[in-house]
Amino acid sequence: MYRYDEFDAALVRERIAEFSDQVVRRTEGALTEDEFKPLRLMNGVYLQLHAYMLRIAVPYGVMNSRQMRRLAYVARTYDKGYGHFTTRTNIQFNWPALQDLPAILSDLADVEMHAIQTSGNCVRNVTTDVFAGVADDEIEDPRPWCEIIRQWSTIHPEFSFLPRKFKIAVIGAEKDRAAIRTHDVGLQIVRGRDGQAAFRVFVGGGQGRLPHIAQEIASEVPGRSLLAYLTAILRAYNLLGRRDNIHKARIKILVAAVGLDAFREEVERQFAVLSQEDLRVPDEELARIQTYFTPPSFADLSAQSVTHDAARRLNPEFARFVRINVRKHRQPGYAAVVISLKPTDGVPGDITADQMEVVADLARRWSFDEVRASYEQNLILPHVRLDDLHAVWTRLREAGLATPNADLATDIIACPGLDYCSLANARSIPVAQALSRQFADLDLQERLGPLRINISGCINACGHHHVGHIGVLGVDRKGEEYYQITVGGSPDEQAALGEIVGRSLPSEEVAPAVARALDRYLEVRLDGETFIDTVRRLGADPFRTAIYEPIDAVA
């Protein structure tokens, strides 16, 4: 993973000192909350329903054991003993005291972590495929390019006050494991005509009250021109984007309003000017950054492990974990392990301080000191020997982290909802817990197969319900919490927005309604067909009928 240089370290320390003074002035009353708001947002601090919330950046999702231990320390010392991982691979602490924030940021800086650009109208934390450098279908590891974008965009004077927040994701394979088409800009590494890395560029994706799937604006931007092309996109957005209405300020609204062709023309005009500037990514700098992401010193192992296979035969519980939560590695004899943060009746994405320390131990001992946060609000040990899987599973099981549900019905993506967020209309957590209980049977989950259930507590869509195979949106109906269901969304290379299937339901009816939809799926699917495949073949009508007919009959 990349290590801070002297410029990173100095920048973070200077920002902490500046923010410390701002916090003192706020606590002494010299700054009002309105005056303090833009200052705290520049440092990842939100004001939620009950307390301030601190969002910490985890660039492209990569951490080491020392950083994970420091997060555990922060959770215990300054919070209520836990943290919450988000879909942008950041971690949030929901209960810090305002006066403690500078100390927290200083403690984080000691392990090369910060909260810069995790909020505000700027370029946010860049995300990528959690299996970058592990998957065998990559053209090139996208993480060095994520780091280049991070360095370029951090406190960029031109892009620190955009019309609205701006999110970028990068992948290095045809398979999209980072939902790039739901981003303001999505980048896919392709092989250019010169044989070098180039980028397929998508623009104008996003969710919220007016969701859009990003459209392809360029099919092959050379790597050396990437920063210039991104600058051109952001300049066009800065120039043409709306600032009079927060709900119409995202780039997705701009691209939809002017049309992709017109927006491309403005980007190309800006790009032509920028080509005269020195925004080229120097070959030597790219090579320097790539050295931080070279593969670990893998042992020369067989792709098969006698010990590993024997353990699977002897222990059905371990065998299920391997079947569901272990992913193939490009290096023979190794695997990647998904650590589910979705236990039955748990809060999706939450992890305790004790569990963080367990993960830190496992990463240091068995995964080359590396752990990653995923889009799905889980953690990944990316490089585990097959012969070590049983020991890793045993320790995870003892810590309550061995739920074998990766990519299954209870691997639910959910925002914190009305339990924390001042913007929410409804609670997400109780609905996620009810669904978790509804589908707790592990055999049933395996029979249902790959399934994404996403829950948002309001139309801002932080739970990405629009692109869930089944999406659940909390709405307010005259002061009561109701939930709208969508079917057929997808965040991958076949990205699609789900279709609203009918009227909203009270919270107690959501889990039974989803269960009926999935029962219908089991009735009508073809051999080998996943839920989303069935929806694409039949449309939403069979599932709409399953959801509402029993309710209508009773009514």
C-alpha cells in the first residue's frame, strides 16, 4: 500500500492545527453552527440527529493492521466502542464529542489516516475493485491510478468548491466490482491502441432523488492524459453546473439536461486547452507509485491444498464458509477471504473495537499485513494461504465475524437511516435486521443464490437502493415510516435502476413481502438462473404480483 511522503504528512498536520483552532472557536461561541458548518465539512465532520459524526477516509479501501488497531483505539477512547463502514469504503464514528475531534484526527495522522475530502463539495474518496491485484481478470491493477487521482485531487484549488460532491471509481477489469456507472465519473482500464493502459470513461452517474446510470463519454483516454481529461470534465462541470438548487447540482443533472454530446463537446474544448498544460502523468512517477502496489512475496505453492481439503471434508460449517466467503486468487495456493459485517440481526457495516483488533491480528499474521474495505460494507483479507483458511475461519468464528453470507440475501447494504441521520425519513437498520432474520436459514440463502438487497432511509440513497436487485426506500407518509420496493436494479457492468413495483408498505410488511417475491423467483427461475437473470427475463410483474396480492386479498 502507498505510504505518506513528507508532503502528505505536512498537509495533514497543518489541516489538524487549523481545524483545532476552529473547534476551540466553536466551543467558545466565537463561531456559530452556520459559520462552523463549511469548516467542519472540510474535515469530515457531520452533525447528525444526536451527535457529530466523523467520517475517515480509507483511500481505495486499503488498510494495514496498525491502522485497524488505531481505529479500534478511537472507537474505544472517543466513541461507543464501534465504527461503521460505508459503501465508499470509509469508516464513520457516530458519537465523538466535538472537543475530541482534533485529538482523534491527530491520533489518526500518526498512522497515515485522515478525514480530508470525506465530505463537502469536492472530489471525494476514490474507490476501486476490492479484489484489485487479486482477481485474475485484470488488465492492470487500478490502485496506482487511484493514488494518482488522490494526490491530484487533494485540496485542488480549482475543485474544492464544486457545485456538488463528486465521486470517482476505477476498475481494471471488464467485470465491474466497484459500481463505476453509479458514479459522477467511472473509469475502466482498457488496453490502448499503443498497448499501454488507457481509460474508458463514464460520466453522469449517481443516485438520490433523480438517479442516473453513467454514460460513456470516451472509449480510450491514454493514461498519460487521464488527469487532463478529468480536469476537463471538472472544469466543464464547474462552468455549466447549477449552484442555485442543491437538488439539481450534481453532474448527472447537468449531463441529462444538456445531453451527452453537448457535454462531450465542452469537455473536448476544455481538454484541447489543457493539453498545453503539464498535466501529463510522468512515466517515472507512475512507475514509482506502482512499486507500492507490487504483489507481496508469495510462496511458491500448489493451487490445491491437501490440508485445506481435508478440513473442508471434516467440518461442514467450515466448508460452507469456504464455499460462500472465499474467493479465488490469481496466485496459486492463496485465496481472498470476505469478512462479513452482516451477522444475523446485526447492523450492516458495523464492527466493534474488539473485532477490529481481531481483524488486525489476522491481517498481520496471515494476509501480508493488509485488509480492505469493500463496497458491500464488508472487509477482505486479500492474500491468505489455503492452508491457513481454517485457522483464519476459527478466529473469525470466535469473534462473531464468520457469517457465511457474502453476496447472499443477508449480505444487505444499508445506510444508518433515521437512527442516526438528520436527513432520513425512515429507519434502515430495523428493516435490515428483519430481513436478516427472515432469511437466516443458510440453506435457503444458498438456494436463492447471489442477491443484492439494498436499503436507504431516504431518497438521498446512501444505501444504493436504486441498484439493488431488490431495493427498499424509506419514505414518510404523514409522519409514519413506510417503505417502497424496487426490483431489477444492478450496480455492475450491466448497471440498471430498479423498477418501483407498487405502493409503499409499513415496516412490518417489508420482510414478508420480499420473502414472497423470492418464493416466486424459486418457482419461475430456469436452471442456473440467478434472481437478477430471472427479473431481466420476465420483468417485474411476477414479483409485483407476489408482493401485493396477499396484502390486497386481506385488505
